[in-house]
Amino acid sequence: MRMYNRMQNGLTKDQPLINLLRGWPNPSLLPVAQIKAAAAAALSQPDISTAGLLYGPDPGYEPLRDAIANWLSNFYQLTTPINLNRICITGGASQNLACILQVFSDPLYTRFVWQVSPTYFRVCPIFEDNAFHGRLRSVPEDDEGIDVEFLRRQLQQLEEDSSTNGQDKRNLKGSQPWRKIYRHIIYAVPTFSNPSSRTMTLNRRKQLVQVARRYDALIITDDVYDQLQWIARKPSASSTLKHAVLPRVVDIDRELDGGAERPGADGFGNAVSNGSFSKIAAPGTRCGWAEGTEKFAHGLSQTGGSASGGAPSQMTSTFMTHLLQTGELNKHIFTTLQPAYARRYYGMMEAIEHHLLPLGVTLPQSNRDVVGGYFLWFALPKPLLADEVARVTKEEENLIIGQGSLFAVYGDERTEDLERQVRVCFSWEEENNIPEGIERLARVISRMLEAQKS
């Protein structure tokens, strides 16, 4: 492990690197034995191994689609179970975002990509790769999540501006019965958001669907942290949350006012849920799913790059099917991941409450009953700026944190809203390093505040 030499009170002190920026699972939390058993089971049965090693059907391995549909129906406690034809297997959330854009957006007709700010910074290059450079727009958050009224005003202004680029019906992509080109794309992480850790309220989710329908927008939600949840205040005994607290945006779009089959609708819907096994199993599986209407899922399965080579992650799909059908994935989530991430969260929160809050640091949505995900997000006390604090913590404390500017929408004019914001991650570092990392950050903040006074 890399060590850092620091002078403190005239003494040299070696400090190991602590990385609170990296959003990966700690290696100790990877289900190695379970995936090994799943692979052995799949490869030892010729009917499964042959299907897994050949090209797969366009929508993906059917047993996995069925298993995911049943699993999600139970987790979200849906009154109408999910039909497997709403599910399309993907190569993970990032790969699938690119596929969604290839089928359902057009650089001439689709006007803008609207991203909740702060945003997951690695999605910006995906949008730019699909010819949206210069057309990424940010939508601020408050303690209920995305500011829907801000978004509504911006979209309405575009409707009234006849000079907006892409206003007409021209497009570069050919017309296909399985393709719909949306006028706008909206990207969000509604539950335990990366990076802000916020959860969008039910009311905001409904309002967002209504706005998307009004302005012909496709809402793409990364629903990758939903199962990683726990009680916000440390309970006296261990507890497990086996069902979602809120419906997904795609669930609301499915049911609200008749869903995609309501009068005047075209059947494609206005929301797609981007799911992944990266956070609940292992990122190296490169396997995920998308859920939308049956028309949407079929259209997504026709993405040229996927249809050409067969379904993504065909072999891995057989492993994930085994984990779902045997209950091993749920067991891993509920008995390993939830308790481990909860301990890490409580440890980080205790350190923040003890060391950072007295210095003037503030947290969003501090009154939630249920929290989760990988991250915490907070504002530094004025006049400190996150870029400078991040630089000093690395130089003086051998600590890496995520300064707010990392999570700005590309080209955003409102980056000043992020100048004092910091993201820290509790999933990667060893558990005992997490409070130490917060203590190091507190030392830097304290020194910098004292320097401001002198």
C-alpha cells in the first residue's frame, strides 16, 4: 500500500493512502464462491452450457429475463407482475445507456439531454459519443430530488422557441417499426443517487413522468442501488429491508393514467429502468437488464451492435439465472451486502457527526428513514472550495475525495452550485479506514478555516 510521509508537530508520520473517491465494492464483498458454484452448475448441464456458449436471442437469455421479472415483481411489491417481454438483457448499465441512445435518440431531432445535477460524471462522455456535445443541460436538485418545475420551464421555453436546433422532424436515422425517436432525454439516479445520495420523492417521480409525457421525453433511470438499503439510524439489532420503499419511475409510467396504453399513447412509454448486477453481485460480470414497455424492450433488443453478435453477456446470463433461481443472490444481498454497507455507512456518519458537523459541514435529506447506496454528499463551510480542499487533503493527508466539480454536467453554466460540495464513498476502503479518512478531512478543513481567520 502506498505510504505518505507527513510532518506533524515536527514528527514524521507515515499514512497509508485512503481513497474515498473510488466507487467500487470492496473485494471482500464479492460473491466469489456463489459465482463459482453458479458457473459450475451452468457448465455441467449441456442444455444450459450449450445455450450459454452459443449466440443468444436478441432480447437475451429467456430464463434470466423470466427470473429477473419475478425477482423485481417481488422486490417492488408490484400488484401486476412484470411480463418477461418487458425485460431486455444488457451488458450493464453503461453499455446499455449507449444502446438506448443508438435506438431512441437522433442528433438532429432530439434536442437536449437533461441531467440531474450533480450527475454521475461518467455518463457525459456516453452522451457526447452519441453526438450530443454542447447539448447537455443540467437540472438542479432539492431535498425532494429533481426540480421538476425548473425542468418544465426549460422545456416549455424550448417549445416556444422556433429557432431551437432540431425543432423540425428531420433525423439521421432510418424509420423502423421498433424505433421511436424522442425529442428529449432525461437522465437520473432516483434512489440513493450517485453522487448526491438523495432519493427522489414519490410525488416528484410522478411529476417527472407527467412532464416527460407532455414534452415527448424519455426518462432513463439508473436503478442500480435500490437493493442496497438500510435504516438511517443505527438500530439496536440487525435488520433487513427486503422490499423497496418507493416504486421506480418505470413502475409509475407503467400504471399512471393507464400507462403506455392510455388513449393517444404510442406504446413505447416514457421511462426505462437501467438495471445492473454490478453493485449487487460483481461489476466484472458485465451483465444487466433494461425494463420498459414491451415495444421499448423489443426496440432496444434490435440495437445493431447487440443483434449482430447475439444478446450481450449470454454466458454470464446463465450464471446469474442460477443465482436468482436458487435464492443465492437475495441471500448475498440481505445477509452480506446490506449489513456490511450499513456498518460502513454508520461508521462514516458517526465520524461526520463527530468531526465535520461541528466545523459547519451540512448534509442533504438528513431526516430520511431509509438510506443506502455507496455515497455521502455534503457541503463544506464557507468560504472553503472543494477543489482546493481536495488538493490539500491529497497533499497533506494522503486522502482522496470527490470534489463537486467532478460531477458537473459537461458545459454546465451553474458549476458554482457545486463549488463547496464533496462526495465520499464508503464501499471501497477497508471498514476501519473510513472513520480515519473523515478525521483526516476534518483536520484539513479545520486548518483551512483557521488560515482564513488569520
